[in-house]
Amino acid sequence: MSYGDIIRLNRYREFLNGEQQTCSFISLNPSSFAATFAGKTGGYPTLDDEVAFHKAFPNDSMIALSSAVFPDLVPTLKWQRKCIEKKSDGSTIWQETIRIPTGIKTRVVAEQPGTTNWLMEPAVKSYDDFDLIDFYSTQITEHATIIAADIKKKIPEITNVGLMAGAVILSAFEMHYLIDYPDMPLFYIDNPLRYMESVKRVHANNLALLDAFAGTGIEIIFTGSAGLELLSPQIFREAIVPFQREFNDYARSLKMHSCYHICGHSRQLIEMKIIDQIKPTIFETCSSPPCGNNLDLRKAVFEINEEIITKGNLPLELLLEGTPAKIMEAVHFIKEKTAGRRHIIGQADATILDGTPHENIRAFIQAAQ
């Protein structure tokens, strides 16, 4: 790490801690694009892919290490795969099964070159399938120290290039491709007591992961949820806010920051002060259509408690299809609308779309810095 990297990283820490109010930072999360950038035709990006991306496009990003449980860490969570179909577009459809104490669960997932897996048919389909979520929560909690040790080994590679190390902790609902997002509110309405029972187990699991991550060098924890295009304010108040606020407060007590992500509709959540109640260190993002529903960016960011840093809001479609000039214009618009509060310039969603021209990424960074 160079002297300049050290100074920049220290200023970033001061910015997150509230000691520095005036610095401008850019955070660029490539997500699955890092695998494409590395020349791969499928699968998840490795840490080496992420580091290579950030060396090619220097910015102030935090690299998030996934706390998704890999089969070599927790063998009980290994899904057996059977190929169903290979398509002409390069995608492959897999049927996967897993055995848990209460029986065998099945799901269907798809892979496509340059992307992460996506769910075709969920494993959680009925009331009886909540036991799979509970099984995940129990297994992750029991293996939390093993997961943390695996993550700790990777942190020097991040800090050696002058970036901040983070970790992703999402619920078993979404992290492990168990449930379709549109089914979440339906399960909440149809099975409220059973739903909350699983949520409480997931929450206990997440707190166990926080305990395990403390002292590893992880400085920020990433969590998130769907927005109001799928969930409702009531679901947020009852099934998200109490647990997420305790999670964020506990992370702070362990000297870690938190970033809460909603790439979709968040306008009512901002207006009803639900984001303030969750109180992450960083909230991303106050996206405008078509990704989100915040029509006035300045109004949105200034309605959020000033203790919370906002982050975003460059549209992914613009980064993919726009000209460098249009991208630079959009970044300057974001700077203008967020002037006067702590804001990290980034994408409207935490990824980069496959096929995004490298010159557009460079234009984004140049304008933001």
C-alpha cells in the first residue's frame, strides 16, 4: 500500500465515523462483472477478480467478502446437482436437491456466462419449507467461526491495495436462493407467526456472524432487502426494522459500520422515517425510475437523518448504454443534488451490467473524483 493509499483510507474511516464531513468518495461495486472483466464465461467472481478490477479502475470502494456458505466450509449445506437443460444462449438449468433432517428439498437454478446464479424454482414453496430456512440459520450459526476464519485469510489482499474490507450478511431468505422475492410478502401474510419465527432465527444467526467477524479486520457489514415494489411498510415495521436496527447497533458496538441496500422503491420508507429507524451507517440508494421511485434526488437525500451517509445513484442502464459525456453529466448532477451532506457516489444498484464499456467506467470515476 502506498503512502497516498494509507492517507486516503484513513480519511475514508474518518468520513464513515462522522469526523470528516467534506470529502467526496466514489464506491464502485462490480459484482458479477468482475468475473466477466477477468475473462471468465461463468460462475462467481473470485477475490482475485475483484482486486484486479479495482486495480484497473482505482476508486474508494470497499470490497465485500461474501458470507455465503460454501460446501467446503459447511458440507451439510451442499446441494446435489443434475443438469436439466443446456440452452443455446450459453445458460444451463440445474435441478438441485439437499437433504435436511425433515426431508429432501428441491430447487431449480440457472447459470449464464458472466453472471451469478438465479432462481428458476424456489426451494421454499409452502409452510412446511420454512424448516429449510431454519436449517440454514442453525448450520451457519454453528459454523460462524469457520466462516470468519476463511474471510480473515482474505482480508490482507484487500487492505494491501488500500481498500476497506467488508462482509455481506443477508438473510437465508435471499442469500442462498431459497425463496422467490415475490413470495416473501405472501408467506408473511399467509403464515405470519411461522414467518416471524424464521426471521428471529435468521436474526440470531446474523448476530452470531457479527460476533465471529469482530476482530477479523472487517470494517463494514453489508445487508439489504427488497423495496416497496415487493414489500410493504407494515412488513418493514414488523419484520425488518426491529431486527435490522438491533443488528446495526450491535455492529457499531463491535466497531463495525453497516450499509443497508435497497435498489428498488424506497420513497415512502424515506418519507415515513423507516430508514432513519433502521439507522445504518450508509443507506444505498435513493434511486430514481426505472430502478427506484425517488423523483427528486435532493429531496430524498435530505429527508434522511444527517447521521446516515447516502450512497448512489448513477443508473446502471446509463453506465451500460450512455456515452462518457452523458455519464459525466449525470455524475455532476448527483454531486449538485447531494451537495451539503455526506454522500458516496456510486451506482443505483450494487453491480455493473454485463457488457458495460470500460471507457464508461473510467468516465464515471473521472467525473466522480
